[in-house]
Amino acid sequence: MSAEPARAIWFLDDAEEDIAAAFEWYESKRVGLGAEFVHAVDALLVALLDFPESCEVFHRGTRRRLMGRFPFEIFYRLEDGLLVVVACIHAARDPNVVLRRIGG
């Protein structure tokens, strides 16, 4: 299966809110840690642009990828050449949060 790389990244509003909340939490623990979290999210998403189908399918075309350093999962889907970020949630959270967002 040869997949085309995604051309751009798009964030759903809920995903942006997830990332902002995690940033605030990490930043409250140590100044600069929130920025490190956001940098890790960005680096992961840029890597996924080249191989968007490299991660397991979570539900109906929505895929997920566990972040390395931070215990968060990125949930995304591919739409017309876009990598659409649906959620960025702590790995210990109930994934039903994501199912509600994607209508599963």
C-alpha cells in the first residue's frame, strides 16, 4: 500500500483546545515545559506528513499515534491531502472522548 504524503495539517477546534490545555498544565509545572510539549506535538505531526498511514486505525479512518516523551495520543484522519488533527489527549483518558468527536 503506497500512500501519498499529506500536504498540510489542520486542527479541529477541540484539538487546539486539547493542546492549549496541556500546554498550560505543563507550563504550570515548569516554565518552558509547555513549549517543549508543543514542540513535540509539532515534530510528531511534521513527521506524520510524510507517512500519514503509518499509524494504526483507531476507528473509521481516524488514526492515533502515541507521543514519545509526553503521555499523550494524537488522533487524526486524512481528508483530501490534509492531516486533520481530531484530538490530543492524555493516554490515560477514555478514548470514548474521541469517539464522540468523530461520531463513532
